[in-house]
Amino acid sequence: MQLNAFYFIWTKLLIGWFFGVLFTVAYELLPLRTRFTGVMHGLRYGLGFWFITTLWNLSHPLVYGSVNIQDQVFWILYQLVGFLALGGVLGYLGKRETKKSLLMSAGNDPPRD
């Protein structure tokens, strides 16, 4: 069975529009002004971005009916571990950097009389 070209194009556009809006919202939620406060904070963001990218990766196969369950499960779990590791490391580094800057600012205060 061959897909209708018009169906293929409009579903691609619809999926692209939906995930464009979703990625824009996710980008707005990034802590650009403040750093990650700890490992759990980083893990939460890693999990959120994993969820969004997993939806993106599954959207086309689900619409076009070409899902290979065994391969999809493997790559979903692989991505989950990667995003959680990235979020955890970023959270750890953010917490370490925050603690370091707090110690430096405390040490640079002028002596009080």
C-alpha cells in the first residue's frame, strides 16, 4: 500500500508544527537565568527532554504505521539513560558551581569591625 502524497505532506507539516510548539514551550522552561540547583533538578529536565524527543521519534512511525516495537523499545531506553545521565551531570555541575561561587563570595567580603 502506497501513501497518498498529500496525506504524507500535511501529516508531516502537522507533526512538525505540533512539535515546534512543544519544543518552544520546553525551551521557555529551561533555567537560562538560574543554574540547576542539584542532581534531582537536572534529572527532572533530562526526563522532560527525553519524553519530548521520544514523542517526536514515535510520531512519524505511529502515523504511518511502521512501528518496530523491539527496536523502538531499545532506542527509547537507550535515550532515557543518556538524557538522565546528561541531566544528572548538569545538575551536579550546577550545584558544584553554585556552591563554589557562594564560598568565593563569602571569602571576598570585607572584614567587619
